[in-house]
Amino acid sequence: MKKTNSLYALILAGGTGTRLWPRSRRESPKQLLALFSKRTMLQETCDRILPIIPADHIFIGTNEGYVDTVREQLPDVPPENVIGEPEGHGTAPSIGLGALRIQKLNPDAVMVSLHADHYIERADGFSRALTAAARVAARGDLVTLGIQPRNPETGYGYIHRGELIETIGAQPVYRVAEFMEKPDEATATRFVESGEYYWNSGIFAWRISTLWEEYERYQPALCEQLKKIDKGLGTPREQLTLKRVWKDIRNETIDVGIMEKSQRVAVLPIDVGLSDVGSWATLLDLLPSNTQNNVVVGEHVGVDTQSSLLYSPNRLIATVGLTDMIVVDTGDAILVCPKSRAQEVKHIVEALKQNNKHKYL
């Protein structure tokens, strides 16, 4: 696929991945881990977009403590393209900060924003969809990719499509009628059966100039704070200005802060095997399984054990009578929980904080 001089990418690679504890920790969050291949999730994300976006047009937004690791993992990305945030304040400030940096290089840029913790089976289809999204964005819309739902999932927000705007090749483009919060199961079933709803992927494309218009319209306070940061970029006071302004920025997601309010949002449906790697249950669904439907990483001996994740790279796990369970051994910590409660692992992390067991975080 052809690379264009006006297309840039921001990969969001902050966060600590608490629901993948004990493998994901503060010093080694999930996006910097190799979970599906010998490449880390961040590296795999970068690999997927390199056919259409050159390495020097790729920016990474991350926590300032991960900057050195990100630079080591992505040696072809210019080191100055790795943006370290003093602390996490949600995707709206992160995307705004990335847009400032890209704007310095090309005020007419089209920018795509994606996450470093997605698993995508069909990279070619994803590249084609991203190229089509950039083409729509270049004409002035904010564009989001909507995932064709595979089941009535209650863990995703949904996008309700409106009228058909155009078709690019075989790719339809719809006006967004409404963003919907995470539904209950009955509502999710109705959404899926209608064929008019998509999972919200959190993957976007827009012209930098269009994005700023929407920040000014819907997030004026944040917009003014970003302008203050912009004045310091490229000067000796850059880091000082960033830290001073950043501490007063309030948490806000791009979805709630901009996308749900804007009247110029389009959605491109995609079916590329995209999964949000949000818990150990996701890995159990995605990684290859054996004849007992177990996913084994490391060494395992089991009796009457099926449909379970057994993760222990360094020592043997032996199990008897397990079904739909998750067992993760990282040497200094062991997690055992039912697959159905994998989302609750984040509560373990909170309990560790409350009990001052910081060496396990």
C-alpha cells in the first residue's frame, strides 16, 4: 500500500493494564509485553501501520517512566517522537498533546489515533480500512472505526450508524447517529440483531485542523491548556511548561469529550478480528488451545482440566478438576480465578495498594 506524506499516527501506549496482573506491572505494562509472539504488543501495533505510515511519521504517547523502554522497542521511530506524559489524564489530553507535536511538522496532516493493546488478526484488512478512514478524514469528518459485533458483548460501548455517506471500494462509510454506553445483555442483543450497531474500537482519524476546531468548540478549557503547552514546545522550557500545565488538566476521554458531542462524525465498519486485550479471559480466547481447550504457556500437567488458561513460563503447573479457570504464575505471585471473573483482577491490584504490598504492583 502507498504511504502518503500527509498521514501520521499517534499510538497511545500509557496505562498499566491492571486486569493482566500479575504479568502486567507498573514497570512492565501489558503494551510493552510479548503476549502473542516474540514482538511486544506495541511493536505489533507499529508493524501493522508501517505499510501505510513511515516510521518517522509515527508518534507514541506514553507515561514518562516508559519513554526509554519505548525507544528501545521501536528503534526506527525517531526518539523525539516518543511523548512522555507526567501522569495519565485520559485520551483527550493525550491525543491533544500528540496533535501539537504532529502539527509542528505538518499543519495539514491527517492523524490516526490507535491503541497499543489491540490484537488484530487480519492486518491487511486493517490497513485498508485505516487508509479509507484517512481519506474520509481528509475531507473534514472525524472518523471512527466500528467493529462488527460477534456477539452481544456488554463490555464495549456501541456506535449506532446513521445514513450511508459513501462507499470507498467495498468499504461503506456511515454518519454516526449516536454513541451508546456499555449496555445490559438484553440491549446488546437487540443492538446486534438490528445490524445497525458496532463496537466502539477507540480508533480514530481526523485532520489536525478539524480536531482543533472541535477542541475549541467542545473542550475550550483543555484547548487553552494545550495552547500554553504548545508555546513551550521546542524551547528549553518545554518540559517545565508541560509539567506546570499538565498537573491542572482534568481527566477526559476523547469519546466523551469530543466524539459524542461532535456533529461531524463518520463510522467505517470493520471486521478484521480486532480484540481489546483487557483481561486474561481474552488471551484464553485468542491464544492456540490444545485438545482439552486449554491454553498453556510453559509446562502443565492436568487431570480432568479443560477450557482453562495455565500460564507459567518458569515452572510446572499441575491441576486437577479445573474448568474455565485462569491460573497465572509469575514466580513472585500466583493468580487463580474463574474465567467469568477475569475483569475483577483489577480489584486485586487495588487491594495490594491498600495493603501496602507495593513490591507486587
